[in-house]
Amino acid sequence: MTPSRIISLVPSITLLLFDLGLEDNIAGRTKFCIHPEEKAKNIPTIGGTKNVNLQKIKALKPDLIIANKEENEREQIEALQREFNVLVTDIETMEDNYKMIEEIGRITEREDKAENIIKQTKANFLNLEEFISKSSNFQINTLYLIWRKPYMTIGNDTFIHGMLQTIGLKNIFGDEKRYPVIEDLGELSTVNCELVLLSSEPYPFKENHIAEIQQQLPNAKVLLVDGEFFSWYGSKMIHAPAYFLQLLNTIHDTDKFPGIKKH
């Protein structure tokens, strides 16, 4: 039987639930579950992803809570598991993503819609991969920043790393795990850092941060990117290839970015 009262503790999965046609079944969300805006704003909030309000959750009496190993705090998940049915997702790759969509589709009796989302996503990524395969293999040495003060980046066991690989960018921290802290950004010049991507989340990098980074890495090209397309697994990935295509065209425009050469 389809769960009638679902609480999502994961922004990207909240969007997936809406796209699966479960709008009437969503009983609660985090304050970061903002898409789709017009519909999500009508769903009660239960705190943030790292500090959920257990009392609010209990009051909503969910029959399914969906969490994520990375997004949510282990202690809070374990506390919820003692009282509720909790599905804990763990997603590092696109294959993990497809399995998660399939599982939630099965649990909520939305198998057909889940299958359509997976098929459409795979088709869109195939088109992107075909475009990349026809281009030169750029493999640009790339730094993807997710935080400031201290600067933090991503290792090879993250979904973001997989997205960088997919679009032909080489993560210069690809030999490390999780979220390395960078003590001295300027030292990255020694590893030929060619491109810096400033994510819009979790730290909201803005235009004014570009000059700050550029000063420390004068030979790299610095761009702002929409972090949702790199980290929001689920149905958001349907639209990621179109965004990545635009980004690649910008990166590979050597007139605009003469420091980046085709390898």
C-alpha cells in the first residue's frame, strides 16, 4: 500500500516525490526542500537536513521517512528508526541514483513513473556523452569548491566527483575521500589547476568571490556553477545534461578562456 504520510529529509528526493505524483502524500520536508517552489512551500517544514525537529516529525505521524546517509545526521536517523519506518539512501554514482529512484517508485507504487524518469535521464546523458565523445578529450584539471573559510572541495566518493568525470573534467582531489579542507589555495598552482568551479551550494558562492579566488590562482579560470546539477540526484538529473552542455561550451570557448587549452 502506498505510504500516505511521507516525510522527506532530502531536498532532491522531495523533488523526486513531487515528480512521481506524490504531492498529496508528502507530510513534511526540510527547509531546504525548495523545489518545486509553488508546491513545496505548502508542505510543513521539520527543520534543516542536519538538525531535524524530532517533535515536529512525531506530531506529523509519518508512515515513511526518507533520509540520506550523507545529508542527514546519523544520530537523528537512528532516533527516528526506533519509532518510524525510515528508508536511508546512500548515493555516490548514477547507478546508485537509478536504483534509488526504482526503489522509491516500488515502495510508493509509482513504478511506471519511476521507470520513465530513469529512461529519460539515461537518454539525456547518452546524448551528452555522444557530444563529449565527438569532442577532444579535454580532461581539464578542475577544483570544485563547496565551502569557504575554510575552502573545502570534494573527493572521489561523492556524487559531485562522478558528475565531473561524466563531463570530462578531472577532479584534482580525485585521489582523496569525502570533503578535503584546503589550507593554502595558492599551492594548487603547483598541480596545474586550470579551472575552478564555485558551487552555489552548500556555500553560496557569488560573483564577488571570483576575484578572491582568481588572486590566489591567477592562471586558472574561475566560474560560478549551479550546484544543484552536480549534487541533486533523483529526477533533477533529467535536466542536468542540458545544463552541462551549456557549461562545457562556456569552458571550451578558448577565445573567452584562453588559459584553457584542448589536450
